[in-house]
Amino acid sequence: MPKGIVIIEFDEFEGGGVWFKYPDEFEVDDKYIQNLTISHNFISSILTNKDDTINILSFYNDEHKKIIALFLEMREDGQDYYEIIRQLDGLFLRDLAEEEIQQEIQNIYDLSCSIINVREQVMLKFANEISDLKGMEHDFTNRLEALLQLSRNTEIKILIALCLKEQQTINELYATKVKGKRTTFDNAIKRLIRKGLIKRYNNDTVRILF
């Protein structure tokens, strides 16, 4: 979520200065104020300023001579905040008193923080679910590997091997997974094909069908 919103007002004699910022306790170095003033060069545009220490998304409103700057966390992508910038800029197009504009800025900031927090929570939950699934997949793979070693039935060994890697060459399958008599192996392949459990391609490759 944004660390803070800063509205910069340009004065022909004093240059850029802070017209309003929120939260009140948010500290911003004056060098960033001047850099933003120079960067926009009095042209309405959205700019991203990001380096090793700062991440800023800003917009210059030429009519009102103000720069709207969102100071973001380093991990955040400025493009995610374009809509918020547009909402903030829209405040200056409305017939509002200065105090009303400042209150609306606070409202937009608070709302954006709540939305971003919800999105981050969803993403975190999704990441945890993926991690859990990977753990389950690892456990499942280990169990299949154990069954492959324990089973003595050639057909079952072939099916387990193909569950671990759904498509293999005949020689790969025989040599690395289901060792035993080649005739027994070949007959097991034929039976599984007849049962519709596997399919043979180009007489060299087999693939599991479920």
C-alpha cells in the first residue's frame, strides 16, 4: 500500500513546495519534491521514479499547477495505482473547497490501503495454498516411489511409473522403473493397452490415459 500521498504546488518564485500530505506524519525529503518538479517539466503526464531507495508514481496537473505523488513501497508496481492517481487528479476538476479536497484525499488514501490490504491477504493465502499443494505433491510422489519399489505386479509397477512421469519410452520404462523379465514386461504393456489404461505412440512411447 502507499506509504503516503504528497500534493506538490508550484510557485514561480519559490519552486515546488508541499501543498498537502497524508498521513500527516509522513516525512518526505525536499530533494524529491524538487526532483519531481523538474521531472514533470510542467507537462501533464504520469511518471514513475524508482531507484534503490525510492519508488514514486506521480502526475502533474497543468491547470492547477500541482503534482500528485504517491510514495510506494519498493516492492510495489506503480501501474497498480494508476486509477488512484486519476481519482486524486479528478478532485481538482470538481468545485470543492481546499479543506474538502484534502478530506477527499484522505478518504481515497484510506480506501486504497484497505483494498490493497485485502488483495495482499488474498495473494498471501494463495501463496500458502500453493506451498501446501507442493508439499502434498512431494509427499504423494514419495509414496508412489515407495509403492513402485514394493509392488511385484508388473502392470501395477508400469502404471505407478507412468503416474510419476505420464509419458515415457518403452526402454526408459523398462530399464529404470519396472525391472524384470522383458517378456513379462511386454505382455503387461499389451494388457494395459487392451484395458485402455495406457496408449502406445510410434511403437516406442507409452502414455497413461487417466
